[in-house]
Amino acid sequence: MMRFGRGRSLRHARLQFVLAVAAIAASVALPVILISVGGGVSAHEIANLQDAGYQIVVSAAGLHGITAAHQRSLEILSLGSVVAASPVLSVAIDAYAPSGALSPVLAEGIIPGQFGPTLSPAEKGLIPLPLALGDPTDMIHYANGTYRGTATYDVLVSSPYASIYHVTTGDQILLSPSTNRSLGIEYNVTGVFGVLPTFLGPTAGYLILMPLSDLQVMTGFGPGGTGTAYDVADTIQVAVTGSVAVNPSALQAVRDTIQSLVPLYSVTSLTQEAAQLESANSVLTGFDLALSSVGLTIGLLFLALVLLRRVESDRRSIGIRRALGLPGWSIAGTILRDGLMIALPGAVTGVLVGYLVVEALATWATSTVQEAAQLAVFDPGILGEIVLGVAGLSLLASALASRSALRLPIAEALR
């Protein structure tokens, strides 16, 4: 029944073929884009969790929700399987470069000796260890919660900030909790560190590392602050021994013990987060497929209409073949073949179009869309299943047209 040649009717048949292939391609391109980008983003996040240097995170609701961070870290560190307990406080402050240029920066207050072991392998390659931030325990300045000890006033700056503002090791920068320069304190730049690209955002730029107690005093989260909470942190990241890190039951036992030490806070392990992320990805994939099924349904309905239209235009030819005693399965087989000849090129074209769209987004879209598109994963197995699925569904459309062809009365078809 698939005819290509000259003549107006044949030109119309070719146009129907092209439009049907285009409809199938458009309906396939959508799931290719959604699944490849969504799966790539999910795989990236799961890999980040699995490659993190820490395995357990203590967190709390609200802004800087963990109080008594120094003491809680010591309690967690006292557990036999724990090798590091690193509280982290992140606060936006203002920095004045040696040139006097003002820029907002994200300051992370850390305990130097505990921060390093919780870094991922990639981060350890960018940050000079051990950290040149004075007292590695941060307990001298903290002074049992009085904050009356000697402060080192050392700071590490990120390479983007150092490059833009021409800051080098040995320089001094003034750090202030606000744009009021009179509230600032001079800090010694003791090192420069690189940064990793952040996911779904611009490259991390103006970031500094400083002792936790210094940042707490500067921002009012130490004694004497205006708030009622002090010695605060956003999270406590916990690294465990290698044997525990790869043993889910042992890691869960450590997590439960930490939870008993801090019952008011949330304690999660990265294995739990990875499992939750995988579950969420499964739900998202199902949603993507459901959304894509609407387009596939429209494409296959268009295919069914094209095949029915061809049965109608070839009714006399079908009637002659039936009158000559040609078996019905032969006529149906021809229609099924025609359906596959439309569906398969359409599906393959849709995969190619989806790939090209993702590559275009990764090259020319906005930065956020670019980073998501660059993480896309084109799994040959999944793409093959989509193509085969469309081919299988085309058989249903062909069966509908075959049924119509075989139900034509021979006498009426020959008129």
C-alpha cells in the first residue's frame, strides 16, 4: 500500500507520510528530552551524595538552627566510629579588598581541623590542607563559650574573589557584618582555594573560610549578640571510619546514636538521602512518561487516521485482492508493514531531534538551563525501549486500519 511515484494522489500520499513521521517524531522527542535531562540531573545529585567526604548530617529547621555547636561537635566526635564532626555556619558578610573595593561574600565559619576530613576527593584537590586558619580546634578563641581567647584573624579566600580583586596570600582584607566599614575587622589572607561549579547556578565565586568562633562573634551569634541563640551552626557534617561508611547497618547505628545525642535536631545519612533521591527520581520519571504519553497518543492517533485514509483510498485494490482469494492476513500484514514504515523512522527521528534539542540547550540556553542540559544522560537502553514501544503501539493503529479493510464488503469495494 505504501506508494511513491508521480501524480497528484501520490504526492498527497507522500505528504501524508511525511506529516505522520513528523507527528511521531515530535511525540518521541518530548520523552527523550525529559528522561535524559531528568535522569542526568538525578544521577549527578546521587553521585555527589555518594562522593561526599561526610556520611551523616545534623541539621535543624530555621536560620542557623543548631546551638552549642562546639560542644555538640565534641560529643559527636567522642563516638568511636566518628573521625570528624564539622559544624558549618554560612553567613553573607561584606569584604573590603586591599584596594578598598567592597563586595558581598559568603563566609563559612568552620573548625579547621574538622573541616578537611569531611571534604569530598574533588574538594580536597582544590583546598590547601591543613587549613592555615590558626588553632585547628577553634577552642582557644572559643574559650569554653566565653569567646575571650586570642583570635588569629586568619581567612582563606576563593580563587574567583582573589582574581577579581587582586588579593594574594599575605594581604589583609577588612570583613564586616554590614556595609558599615567601622564595624569591620582586618583579617590576614593565609591562602587561596579553588571552587567547584555549583549545580543549577553560577560558578561559586566570592566565598571565604574563617574560624567558626570568629564568624560567630562578627555576626552576633556569640555571647553579647542581640539574639538569644549563640554558638550556632547550620549543619554538623560527620565523617566516619571507612569500614562503617560502606556498611549500611553500621552507619545506621552511628546515625541512631548521634540522634540520641541531639534529639531535637534532624540526623540523616547520605545513604538515606540517596535512596530518597532515587525514589523521587522514579516518581519523576513516571510523571515524565505520563506527560509524554499525551504526545505519543496524539502521534499514534494521527498515524491511525493516515492508515485509515489509505485504506479508504485503496478500497478498490483491497476489494480486488479479496475477490481473487488473497488471505486476510496478507492484506493485514501489508497495513502493519506500512504502519511500521512510518513509526520506526518517526521514532528514530524523534530520538535524534530530542538529542539535538538538548545539545542546543546545553550550548545556547541561559546558564541555569545550560547546566541542567549538560548533565543529560542518553541511555541507549532507554532510548531503544522508547523506539520499540512506539513500534509496538503502531501495531495497534495498524490493527485498527486492518480491521476496517477486512470489514469492507467486496461488492461495495469494487464499485
